[in-house]
Amino acid sequence: MMIESSHTAISIRRQCDLIGLNRSTLYYCPADESPFNLQLMGLIDEQYTKRPFYGWPRMTAQLHRLGYEVNHKRVQRLMQQMGLQAVYPKPRTTVPGKEHKIYPYLLRDLEIGRPNHVWSADITYIRMHQGFMYLVAIMDWFSRYVIAWELSNTLDGLFCLQALDRALEQGKPEIFNTDQGVQFSAVAFSGALESAGIRISMDGRGRALDNVFVERLWRSLKYEDVYLRDYETVPALHRGLKTYFTFYNSERPHQSLGYLTPAEVHYAH
């Protein structure tokens, strides 16, 4: 529990260090919406987690089948706020600004045979009892090991940079793969990778399945933890995610890894 007295000699930063909490997380309140929109967003999140190829037309139709008479404009807005898009390719209708460089996809037909060959990052929506947060995670593709993660109540790029800094303290990949989101295409993020001598790979627009291993992580996390626990506060969510990722890395065997854990594979090579 955080010490709230103004007379304590222990700084807030030191308290966060002692309990393993990112100091910025202490001041975060969940992002908010109306109760009805939060209900819709929860339903959208569950459906998208199961069916990531659903865009707003199918998602609107699904909500109608569940008895929610909402128009497509509301569904579009909520999906955009959640950072969701269908995974099928779309026509290129916009050109990124100079500060957002798009890199080619480098993983097609690439044989990944060792840890720290390819890392990838992705962002997902995390619903809470009231409100929601965004979560970014960085994963090693070969071992499925979650190297670093961070929470935020906005989709700005700061929490992605914080996760990258934490990840690079533990190692360095040869290739780093992301989608074309502005958090990853911004010069601050790509510049940090280039300065470290890391090659950058980006998925085709609207192709979340190019980042399939992180998509599987999100499904496991949500069905095994987030949907079951219905977190009420950000510190509780942070503690829960820390516990889950420890379990995921060190205790949860993966069939695709020969029923070893990600940690066993990651540190065996």
C-alpha cells in the first residue's frame, strides 16, 4: 500500500521502486466513457479478441444481434478510440507525415531460430470495472517471452518508449517488428531502435495477423485474467498484470514450444 502521509520521509518515487510500480502508473486514472459506451466497448473488445477480422460493419451487426440498437458511427468511433481495426488489407488512403516513416515488412519467409532474433510490440485495450487502459507489450518471437510492458490511459507514444527502454536494458534484437501505428512510426520510437543498430520491420496496414504471436498473447491475457478479475483500480490492474506476465513467462507451458515455458526457451539458448 502506498504511504499517503505528507510527513513520510520516503519519496513517492522510492515507494514505487520498493513495490515495483512504475511511478507514472500511480497518477493514472482509467480513461473514461459513458456507462453505455463502456458496455459497448467491453462487448466490442470480447468480439474482436475472438474475431479480429471484424470491422465496424460486422461489429455493428453483431451488436444489433445482441440487442443493442447502435448506429455504425458510434461503433466506428469506439473502435477507433480502442485502437482497433479489422485485419484485412485496406487501400492506402493516407500518406504518413515526414515524422512518421513506414518501414518494409522483413519477416516474410524469415526462419526465426533463436531468441533475440526478432522482437515485436503491440498495443491492446484493457477494460476495467469502470473505464479502461491501454497496454503495450514487447515479446521475443522465438521464445514468446514477454520482455517488457507498460500501461497508459492515452494512446500517446510515451508508454511505448518507456517499454522499449526497459526492454533494451535486458537485451537487443536484430529485428524489431510493429504495426504502422503512430506510436511506433514516430521518430522518437524508430530513432531509438536505429540508434541501437536494430533493423525495423512493419506489418502491412490492417494486417494484425502479421504480429500473430502478440495477438495470441492478448487472447490468453484477457480470457485467463482480465475478463475474470474485472479490475477496479489502476494499481490493482498493474499488480495483476505483473503477476500474470510472471506466470505467462515462467509457469505457463506452450504447446508450440514443446510444452516448455517461454523463460525456459528464452534463457536456454
